[in-house]
Amino acid sequence: MGNTTTTNNSLSVQSSSSSSPSSSSVSASPKSSEWTIHRQNSATKEIHISTNHADGFHFTGEVLTGTVKIPRSFLHRHLNSIKNRTPSELVHKRSLRSAIMIELVGDATYSAEVDTAADSDGHVAHNVNLCRERCIVTVNQNRIAPETIVHSSSSPDSISTAISPSPIIHGTFQIHIPEDLPPSLINERSPSVVYTLELSISSSRSRYQIPIILSSRGYIPHPMIDIELNDSAVNRNDIRLRAYIAKRFYRPGEQIPVRINYYNPHQRFIRSIAARLLQIYRIHNDHNRLQIDGKEWIFDASTMSPQREWTGEVSLQLIDQQLQASYPTHYVGTTQTIQCELQYSILIELIEKKGDDIHLTLSPIQVTYEK
């Protein structure tokens, strides 16, 4: 190996978590034509929706549980429009049985080429609903009881005391997340896959929502298929590039050791070699490519001569928070059937000076949460 300079190109992936150790909690309020998400603020009396996972990250196929907190005065305002009922009657358990609903909503957006009249680049965006799973919020009746009079029995001259009901109505919910839903893809442009929990109150057109992130658990590793991956490519100048990784299955937070070598019989000058770990999400024919990690070797022509052979090793890092597992091709959608797929691949790029570059992509690795 000659003298090389190694540079790191790592994409920063943001993650959010709640201050609560056992649940994620967000307060939401509606706007006239759109929904606005607000982080929980104890100074404001808004609707609070909480889930049982601190970071809002959930696996498909599991039961999502959560709680809601609604100011009593807020519920009175929205239920007051129901005819022939007073506010005190509306908070009775029979009225609340179907008054508050929670719905898991999933929507995908992708862009498809149509013609040059569609937009500046000849594409048009399509929206597809992936799921609508609904359940009724179970209200804690012990915490919404109407005013009662408590009499002290310690003295015949006891004074009756009025106990006011709790100003907050508490409820719980459970929703089964369908097994085959595609993972979340948070993106400001298409393609994207977004999941939200939406709370609705009877007689109100407003909806209150919080975002959640979904992932499958991935495949269960098996010794017969957890084998070395390797591939090679040759350019027109007879430079052969080869890359190896030791196994196919990896878990979030793991490092992926990559070994790279080239054979350069004519000793042509190589500018650089880069190894990139990519997440590739496909929705219909629309692709989103995200670099998770990357390393690059820069060869300095002023300090080294072209080499006939070269070998390098590097470790690429999988992030350990809110990383979606690999997702094989599935047909999904309720309003339209589309294909979704999520893969992780390692791309090796060799850049030749005044020559023919090589782009070598290894077979996809499997990112899994299974053991």
C-alpha cells in the first residue's frame, strides 16, 4: 500500500426523543386548513397524545398502546353541538364510549414521469393511502365522575363538602399495527412514507395528530444465507476492482468491515477510491438514496507513483437509533396498489485520472432487529 489520505463522509441523522423514560408525548392542536404539531408544553392546556415508546419508534405487527389527556372544558366545547344534551350529560360514560377515536393513518407520496407539461421536470406527485386503523379511546370513568357531596360521619354537625371532578379527562387506547406496512421515510420531497396517530372528537371536524415512525423487524438471520458477499468489475483499461464483506446480516449500530483491492496491470494513475453505505428506498418507480456512512482514499500524485496492486480495509457504521430494517418488495396501498422496497447496499467507486471510472455495487445486505 502507498501513502493515502483517508477522509470520512458521514451523513448526520437526527433523532428525537421525549424527556419521559417510558412514553413519547406530544400535544397537538388543529389549524383551519392544516394540522400543526406542537411539542408538549405544560404552560398550555392542549390535547396530549402519548405512546408507549419513548422515541415514537414502533415495529409493524406489534400492538401500539397509548394515553390521551383532554381538558374537560375543551371536550365540553366540542360536544356541546350535539342536540338535546347538556355538557354534564355529554361526559357521562355512555356518551364517551364513541366520542373519542384514535386512528393510525399511513400515506405514501411518490413522483412519476408523465410529460413536460406536468411541472418543471416533467413529473407529477401521487398520494397513496397505506392504512387507516381505528379504535375507540377508553375513558377512565373514575376520573370523570360528576360532582359528588361527601358527608363526614365523625360528627352529627358535619359539613358537606363538594368534590369537583378532575379538569382533565384521561383515556387509553390500543391499535394493532399491520404486519406488512412499509417503513417510514421522512422526506421533504417525494418519495415519502408518513404515519400519524390522529385523534378525533365526535361532532368536531378537527383532528389532532402526532407523528410516529414504523419499521419492520427484518429477516431472521440464517447460517446458510449469512455468507460472505463479494463482487468485482473491470474497466476498459484492464483495472480490476474487487470488494468483500464478511457476512450478509447486520443489526443497527453494527460496523460493516469492507475489504477492497484493485489490480492495475498498466499502472495507470488512480485518483481516489470511495466506499459508501447507502439506504435505497423505492416507491413505485421513485427512488430515494441516502448515504449512511462513507470513507474515501485520496492518492497524491506528487508523493507516490501509480501502483500495480492496492488493498485497503474500512469499517462503515450503521446508525443505532430509529434505523429502519430492510424491507423486501411488497405491494401495498388501499386507494392504489404500489410497490415499496427498502435496501441497504455498499457502493465502491474507483476514479481513474483521464480514464474509465468504476462503480461497483455489492449485493444488498440485510439490516435486521431479529436475533
